[in-house]
Amino acid sequence: MKDLIQYSLHDYVRSHKYFPPISTFFVLILVFYTYKPNPIIDSYAITALFLFVISTWLCLSVLSLDSPVQRQLMILHLGSSYRYYLAKLLTVALIAALLTVFAFLYPIIFNMFSDSVSPAVGFISFVNHLLLAVLGIGVAGFFSKVMMESAINAYGGLVLTIILSIAALGIENILPASFKYIVWLLPPATITQRQLIQWKGESLSGISYLPFLWIMIYAGVILLLFLILAKRRR
Amino acid sequence: MKQLAELKNINKKYGKKKVLYDVSLNIKEKQVIAILGENGSGKSTFLRIAAGIERPDSGKILYAFKNMRTGYVPERFPKYLRFTPDEYLHYIGKINGIPEAILEQRISLLLRRFQLDKWSNRRINELSKGNIQKVGIIQAILQQPELLILDEPLSGLDISAQQELLSIISELKEQKTTVLLTYHEASIFEGIVDQTYYIRDGRLAEEMLTEKQGMKLIETKGFIDSDVEEWKEVLYSEKREDRLLLYVSSKNSNQILMRVLKSGGSIESVNSTDVNN
């Protein structure tokens, strides 16, 4: 597994396909913090949402690195398609974790906030970035070349899903009461936003963990489904 | 001979097109099996299924033991790999769990045998078709597989690489590797193939030798091989002074000629003869 992750990272670097998503993320962060001071929790909530979108992009590009024949050979050498796809997802997660560190440290290092970041706020914001990155990876898996042969369908479907996920709160407000539950099917990319904006950041007990738990469950289920379906599509 | 794998009633279709119909095959240890057939007959699909890369729609594949080491050379090895042969083969070896010291030795030996050592630091996507094919072959044999599957392995290979592949297959066979391969035209493989099957329109049939086939009388000199009677292609042999006369079916004559030459003998004459003579 470790060797395949290393192989994928090495291949990704050589391909230069990392450049568009990662540079876009850097630009987004730099532009977002153009002016200071900024509110801590709200700013981190927004940069986590950026990371959600960028993670889907990263995941699509990492999963499209190997040609179908190369993918078959790797699965044969590994003896398991499950290990192959898991290694690919972990590769993206590793890159997303590095971007999380950047998104977290950049405003602190360059004094972009109105106040200092307390451990409670820092911890919750960091976890929120990681969770949304994993959610993005899970969502992108379903729209990758592994699952969809048509690139138009894949990109179109992914963009629509991302837009719907981000607009979920607004959609929920305009839907009739009996249809509101449909929103729960969408990736919960903004479910923690409301919690974070209302949170004063004094202590870890002042925030509900259910939205975070829901992201974990949702991401876990779709990642598991991806691994099962990808294995069947061999 | 022990059975290595068994493919039972394999069926496969792509969309509405059925590619394989109830194909069954017993694969025994230490054998070289050739699967021949025209383009689009289902050979490559059958090999991919035998390798475990593709799933059949129905049918069973039974392997003699779990986690069998299988090497596979695809018909078209990926040409856009961004690694050098050395880097790529190191990754493949590590993924297969080959210890670093052994891996280093094996890679350098195989690169030398296929004369790829001088290209080992160039990226695969910059290599010629033949050299890319050599990388494809090395990745399959690096782990010393129990089952080696080669789909048109000669494509793009020069004569010396073909000879090297032939000698590697013979060595692997000695080490109990079973080889399943396809090729198009009469090739150097004919001399080492134990069993030949034809796939026609997705159906498998074993090659049959008929008595009506013509025979050739090959007169050889300077060729001493005590095992010659064990060459299954030689139907009859006769020693006359310093010469050895070999009677073979016409269809096997080319491979016998090559085998004689490889053993250091010379060909004095080749004549057609009647089976009743």
C-alpha cells in the first residue's frame, strides 16, 4: 500500500496535473485573505468549503492518472482492486491534508485574523477542513473515469453535485416541508457552516458535533460504496 | 503434472457482442500453452480472464492455490508511463514484496538481458515501441510468476529480444512456471509450445494433427542431442554415419529447423516426403 501511494504521488508530480487544482487553491486562499483583519471561525468555514471543491478536483485527476491497462496491471500486481483504489484515495487524502495545513497556518503566520486562534477554534476548524476534504474525495470518486466513461457526464455531474451541495441550505428553505428531507441526500458540504457561524468559540462543549458526525458517516458510506462499485467494474 | 488452474464454461460478452462461448481449459503446471486465432476471435479477452484482470459473465476460474503470482504482458503495454524503466520496475517489485537487494539484482540482470540497461534512465514514454514492450515483459517476469500470460509478446521485438524471451520462457518453465501465450504468425515459440488451442468465433478447440498432413525429412549434421527422441514434433529419427535424419510433420518443420540451429547443428537438406514412405 505504502509503495503504491508513493508511486501515485511520484506519478502525479511528474504528470504536472497537480498544478491546476493546487495553484487554484493557493490563489483562492491568498485572494480571500487580501484584507485584514478577518473573523476566525467564519474565514476557516469558507476556506474549508474551498478545500471541499479542490479535493474533488484533486481526486478526479489522481484517479485518471493510470490508463485502463496500467490500472489492470497494478491491480494484478497488488492482487486486489480494493487495495489499489484505497491507495489512490489515500494519495489524494495526503495531498488534501497538506492543503489543510496550508489553509490553517497561512492566516495565522501572516496575522490575517482579528484575534489569536484559541485551541478549541483551531481544533474544530482543522477537523472541519479535513472532513470536507474527505467528503470531496468521496463525491469525486463517483464521477471519476473509474465509474463513468464519458468525461462530459462525469464533469457535468460533479459540477452539478457540488453546486447543489453548496446551495443545500438555500434549497432547503425554498422546498415545501414534505420535500425538505431530499436535501439530506446531498453531500453535507455546508452542514457545519451554520454551526460554526453561530458558535462563539469559547469552548469545545459549546458546539454540536452531530453535523461533523453526519459528514463522517456520509463520507464513509460513499467511500465504501465507491470501493465496492469500483471493484465490480473491473 | 499438477493442475495449476481450471477455467470452466467461461462466457463473456461486450454489449450485445458475445466474445466467448462456454470456453473451458485446464492449465497444468510447467506447460507452455498457445492460444491462436484471428483478430477479434476472443484470444485477448480469454487471456485477461485467465489472468484474473477481467471477470467472465458466467463460468468459473479455479486456481490451485490462493494468491498465485501471475505475470501478464498486455497486447499494448502503456506507452505514456512517466517513469524510467528502472524506477517503474522498482515500484513493481516493491509492490510485489520483493526484498530490495534481490530486486536490485533482478532488475539489473533483466535490463541487461533485454539490452535495456542503456535506456534505463530514459522515461518509458520516450522509448521506442520495442523497448516499451521489453519493459512490459520484464514487469511480468520480475516476480518469477507461477503463471505467465503473454498477449502477442513478440510485437515490436527485435530478433535478439525474441531469442532472449524464448530462453527466459524456457528457464521459467524449468522453474515450474506455466506459460499461456498468443501469437499471430508462425514464430519461434512453436518450438517450446506443449499444447496449442485455437479460438474461433469465441469457441476453443485443441489443435488436431491429421495423418493427411505432409511430412518433411530434415537432414542434419554436427548435431548431437541424446534427447532428440523426446522432441514431440519429431515423428521418427534415424542416424546415418555423421548425419541425423528427422521426420517431422510439415507444419512443425520450421520450429525443428530453429531448434536444430539453436543446438549448434547444421541443416544439410530439407525435403518433402510422403507419410507412407
